[in-house]
Amino acid sequence: MAESFASSSTQTGHSVRPPAAVPVSLRTLGCKVNQVESETIASSLLGMGCVLTAEDEARIVVVNSCTVTAEADRKVRKIVRHALQSRMAPVVVVTGCLAALDAEGITALGERVMVEPDSSRVGERVARLLGDVANVGGAAGADTGAGAVDIRPPAQTVFHTRAMVKVQDGCDAFCAYCVVPFARGVPRSVAIGDVIGRVRQLVRAGTREIVLTGINIGKYDDAPGGLAGLYRAVAETGIPRIRLSSIEPLDLDDELLAALSETPATCAHLHVPLQSGSDAVLRRMGRGYTAHEYEARVAAAREALPGLAVTTDVIAGLPGESVAEAAATRQFCEHIGFSKLHVFRYSARAGTVAAQMDGQVDPGERSRRARGLREVGLRLRDAALGAMVGAHAEVLVEETTVDDTVRRRRIGTTRDYARVEIERSEACAGDIVEVEIVGRGVDAELLGRAL
């Protein structure tokens, strides 16, 4: 689970606070979709004259919540309680997945806690708190109609070297362990015209890479050919690099792989959730594929995209998972040769099928199994990075900093999603640099020399 923070400097590029501006803090937990939605929230707040600031200076704190695990729930509640203790005595507005699932539990945390499950209406809720709904002008709180997905592109686009573009929301897979369908609802697609308009806006602002993201992007259906059609249309904008966020294995069909392989802008990295390498566990999860089918789709992807890096998610300790089944997952991960593993301990979620299953695994054993998978992941990551030493790679520069020796460092990301520090380069953020990978890095995963 990731967390990000919005501040006035990172979101607006200005350090001067407008007179009488209301200070608002925005905290984001969870997935890339939450991060995209928080950027839209930030845009609506700034448009109302608010300024984004640190929590201890804020009069209103907005928390964009996650509920993917019990730990995520606990973290949200801890953040809300901490915010309520601030010297500014703020009002806390909670949105996101936990707000959608447990509004009563969230509001019970305090009299100054408000819940707005619909992130697109957070600006309207804040405006009402400020007593000035007119300032919203119908933008943040407009009704987009049943089943629509509102991406609310900012009126002004801040420069990003890489930007995420939400193309889809919702999921109807109802995996046994997952609450996301209950929080996000059925699949809905962003209109292709809105997606392309947003990408063009980002290209004009200087963005060099976009990430197409959603809750289940393989369900995208607002373009001829589905996600493959959308991908081809995005490529026509001239964006130099395109990356997909998480994609389900069976959605890596031949049509999508053809679109990826035909597009020079494609980044050779796919995140394909596995969850388990045991067929028996996959059936209990309701994942809809076997380990063999997963392996076949990854093999097809690697054939279509030479040099492809594949990362994945795995869950340790689903109810009923035996020692042998846990071992099968570790062995399968080694066999596939993932570039990186994201490992989750199973967390029981009320309302899911798995929470009612027999054979709940002891929490300590879940932790041990997760630790074993993380050890596999570290070995695989080390091998993937080691194999890159001596090779050439294209790096998108994202950071330029000066260290204690007044040595300017440039750090960026390769197409296959490795972090590289570039030696002796005058490149600026947003530049794409060809480098030779000369070794392992200190401040990044790899060290590169500009060619």
C-alpha cells in the first residue's frame, strides 16, 4: 500500500500563499487510481482558492482512503485520529474506498469527521464547509450520470515527467479475498475522447510518459477493440512512452499484445497479478485461470515484447492454503522469473467469501510465508538488476538533486521500470537519455553512464 502527500509546492509550483486562502491538507493512501483521483481533488481545491499545506497547518484535512487490507483500514483511522488532534482543530473529510464501505465507522471517529464516498464531490463538500458553494461553479460536484466515470482533468496541467491517466473504474470479478468490487462498483470506462483529450493536454505540458490506470483496465470497452483500441489511439498523440498499470493475465490477449508490440512508445514492463502459483488456491480465490494459463500468457507477452520485465502480486496465507501450496507459489515465482514481487499477507475482509472459509491460517504462519515470498522476490530483483549491468537502456530523467559534495545527481526510470542514477550528465527532468548501465547504484537501483 502506497501513500502520497500533496503540498502547495508540488501541486501548484508556487510557494506564496494567496491572501486569506484556506489551508487544506490532502493525504492519499492506496493504489494508482487513488493517486489520480487525489490530483483531481487537489485541482478542484486550488481552483476554489484553497492552498494545499501540511496537516498541522490545515483547517480542513482530506483523506483519500484505501481498504484493500485490514492494515489499510487501521492506517486510515490512525491518520484521521491524528488529524483531529492538530493544533488547528481541523475538519476531516474522508473519501475513497473505506469511506464507501464503512461511512458509519468513519464518522464515529469524531464530531468533526465527514464522509464523502464520491471523490469527484470532495471539492463541493469542502466548498460547503467554507460556506461558498458558488465557488465550485458546478465543476467538482457536477452529476455525470449513472454509470459514468468522471476524470475531471485539471484546468491547468502541472508539469510531470510521468503522469497517470485514469481510463476505467470498478470491477466485477469478486475474487474471494477482495472488497474492491463492493467499494468501487461495477466496471465503467472513461470515454475515449476524454482520455485522449487528457493525454494531449499532458503532452502539451511536456509529459514524456503516461501510465494508463484503472481498477481493472482489461474491462475497458469505450473504444473499438477495447483496451487495445484505446492503446493505439493514445499512441497516436505522440506521447514518447506509454505504460500500462496492472493488467489481469487473461486480458493479455493476442490483440492487446499486438497493439503493444506495434507501438514504439510501449514500455517493456507489465504488472500481471498472480496471487498464487497453486491451482487449488487459485480456484479458492476465484481467479478464473490456472498456473499453466498464467504462464502461457506471460510467455506470449515475452515473445511479443523482447526484454519484457514482468512484476506481480502474490498473497500469502489464504484460508486453506497448505504448506505444500505455499511452496508451490514460491517455486512458480522462481520459475517465471519475475522482476519484482509485491507480497501481501492475507487479510480477512468482512463481506468477502474468504472471510467465511474454513482453515484460516495462523497470523504468525501467514507472516512467515510472506517473509519467504519476499526473500524470493529480493533474489529475483537482484538477478533482474544484475542482468542489466553492461547493457544500454533508455532513462527518463525525473529527479535532479545536489548531494553533500555538490555533485548533481540525475535519477530516472528505464522502460522496464528500473531506477537509474546517471553519472556525468547535464540532462534535466523530462529528458530521455541513453545510458550504459555500469553497476548497482546507491541512491537508485542502478548506476548508468550517459552515452
